[in-house]
Amino acid sequence: MWSPDQYKAALDFAARAHGDQRVPGTGYPYVVHLAKVALEAMTACAADPSLDADLAVCCALLHDCLEDAGVSRAELEARFGRALAAGVAALSKDDSLPKQRRMEDSLERIRQQPREVWLVKLADRVTNLEPPPPQWTLEKRRAYRDEARTILERLRGASEPLALRLEQKIEAYGAFCTN
């Protein structure tokens, strides 16, 4: 089970870190996205008590802090410990790499982490497979769906129920990938 105190600490930290950021295309505060990813992680952990739910849920809440909010890995490690900071770092794309290499690099680093980190990436993509922003081209929507398939293929072993959920979301997202 996850600790309500750890959840609150991570949620408060993430809310402060992301400040006034909004979920693109919705107008919602960014923390709504983080809470949705955490909900997916909680559901996966409830189905598999062998998972470290605190690691999964806190990584879910903090997964975009390095990449999108300017938080340092050292700051995360000081506040939440080495394992969580390593998980969040693996979930963060390396901007120094060419764009076409970033996802593969991140997936390689995620696969070196515990399953709890893997399932956060699955949960993040489940959450992101909602109607795409209207300005996205058909090509971009198809590429995003294909990337989701790659994530599923590489990280399926994290959580079978979450993998099944991602399969269903990919199938439904197909409606946005036709002319």
C-alpha cells in the first residue's frame, strides 16, 4: 500500500514545481495530469501487492519534475531518496540527444529500473492517449500512437492490467489516426 503522507508530500512538491503550468489543450492545472498518472499507478499496485506502491505512486506524481519543471535530480534525491530520483531521471527524456533518439534512450534507462518505474511510463501514456491537440497533424497523431505501441511492447512486463489498459487506449486512439 502507498503512504498517504508520502503521496501528499509528492503531490505538494509537484504542485509547487509545476506552478501555473497547464495540461495542453485542456486548461487544467498540470497537477491534474499528475494525479491521473498516480491513479493509474495506484490501480496497478492494488492489483499486484508485490509492487512498492510508494515508489510507483510518488514517481507518478513527480515524473515530469526534471523534464518540465526545472527541478534538479539532487533536489529530488534530497527530498525523496535515491530510488525515486533515479526513477524520475529514467522517465525524463535527455534533451542533449537528437529528438528521434530520446524515447529509445529513455526506455532503455527505464528498463534498468524496478518494475514500478516501468509502470509509471505505461500509466503516463494511458493518461496521454486522450483526444490530441487540434493542431496535431495526422502524421503526428499516428507517430504518437506508434510510440505508444513501442512503449507497450518494451514495458508490458510491468503490469499486465495496465498493459491491457494501454492496449485498449491505443485501439481507441486509432479513431484520431484516420483521415
